[in-house]
Amino acid sequence: MSFFEDFFISAGQEILFGSFKWIGISIKWLFYLGKKPISQIKNENWNNKIGFLALVLIIGLVIYTVK
């Protein structure tokens, strides 16, 4: 592979995994009804896993409704 292909693949992975974290943070913030500050939620565990599960759930719902 060329340098540019490797660069774009690694940048895409970083953006994808970073979005999992921010989706998880926003879901946890909504769960706490905004009582906890986002700076405190950022340091908690499970943000990536919650974001990944939410994204998988959304994709599954889209596929289910399209069928």
C-alpha cells in the first residue's frame, strides 16, 4: 500500500474509535440527565463500549426498518 492509503486508513480508524467514545459520553450524560459534568463523564470507563453498542443498535434498527 502507498503512504496515502495507510494514512487515510489510520486516520479513519482514529475518527471512528473517537466517535464511539463521544457517542458513549453523550448517552451517559443524557442518562444522568445532565447532573454530572461532561468532564467527569469523560474519565469514566465504558464510554467506548456504550458508544459502539449504540451505533450497532442504530444500524440494526435501520436494517430492520428497510427490510
